[in-house]
Amino acid sequence: MNESHEPRGRRRLLSDLLRYGALGLLGFVGGHLFARTQRGPGPLHPDEKCVSRGLCRGCRALNGCRSPQAELFRQARKEG
């Protein structure tokens, strides 16, 4: 008899469910981590270390950053 016509056993069904569930979970976690890196770093508090080594121009976190240097940079950009 051809294998494709045989009914699947419970063990094989459970094995496939676990395999594809783990694969889906891995894809979800990978997608979440990828999306997180695309957003860039979060806003900084004044006492946190700068993620751009003090270079505000081109920093992804500039709009939400609350460091004194970032505030001065945004103010200078408005005036100039």
C-alpha cells in the first residue's frame, strides 16, 4: 500500500505539531527581534549613557532623547 494513503499515527501528528509550533515560535521571536532593531534605541533619560557616542546628528533616538546634549542640539537646529 502506498504511504501517502496510510493514516497518520498519533505520535507522528504530535511530533509534527511540536515541530511546526517550535518553528512558528522561532519565526515570531526572530521577527520581533528584527523589528526591535529597526526601531532603534529607545529614548534616553538624562542619566543614561548615550548610544551614539555624543553625536546627535543622525541618531535614531534623538526625538525622544532627554539628555542635555540632545536638548541643546534640537534647540540649535530650530534656531538655525
